[in-house]
Amino acid sequence: MKNVLKMLALMVFLFSCATVHNKDLFPEAKIIKADEKMVVSQKDLARLKERVNEYWGYRIQNNYTKAFEYEDPNTKEKYKIDLEEYLASKSRVRYHNIRIAEINFIRNDYAKLTIMVKYTFDFFEPVTDEKDIIDKWVKREDGKWYRIFTTDIGQAPLEN
């Protein structure tokens, strides 16, 4: 019975690590502006945070179909990235959690986020690691923030 309780406690702990609970993942994120005169509204900052949180929440839940909706439509169109190709590129990575270290506004409609990502890559043998990545987001004409899709080697095919 003790072993069953320990196993249950471990499962609850692991599940909590793999789930985004906090609606605001940015309590200690440093906010940087390329130009000190740049004005970024609290509404834009809040909406960017919300979209990033939703996007990474879907990736942590392994719901890449929903995450695909957050990828920049201009990039998808220009490079002809469809859902099937997108899903195929994500099959071996499992995300556990993220921490936003920095939000750097290059322009009012373009931000680079430094994100600490904990993930497992499953190729021949599962390997879990943490690393900083740069996540680029752009605000489009519809007023929504979108993640600029990155290729397998981690480079964005489109800067803006």
C-alpha cells in the first residue's frame, strides 16, 4: 500500500510539472525595450504574455494542432508550412515546463523572448535537458501576437 501511495504521489508531482498552472509565467521576466522612448501598452504586454502562455501550454500538453494556430500565418504562407509538416517536426520532443527570463521589445509589434525550456528529446534513448531558447513573436494586423515559426535547426525563416 505504501508503494502505491508513493507512486500516486510521484504521478501527481510529475503531472503538475508538465502542466501550466500559472496564468502569468512572467513574474520575474525582465522587460527590455530597444528604444527607451518606445511605449508598450500594458494591454499589449498582457496580451503577448497570454498568447505565449497559451502557446507553450499547448506544447506542454503535446497538443501541436492547437499550438500551430499560434504560429505566424505570414511565415506559414511564405514557406508553405502546413499542419502535417509541422506535426512531423515535433514528434520527438516533449516539453515539461518553461520559465520566461526576458521579453525584449525590438519594436512595438515585435518581441524576442528568452525562455528556459525543460524538455525530453526521444531519439534512440530519451534525454532530458534544459536550455535557453529565443522565441520571436510578432503582432499582426488582426491585433494578435504570433510566434515566428522556427526550423529544425532553430533559425526563424522570417525575421519580421
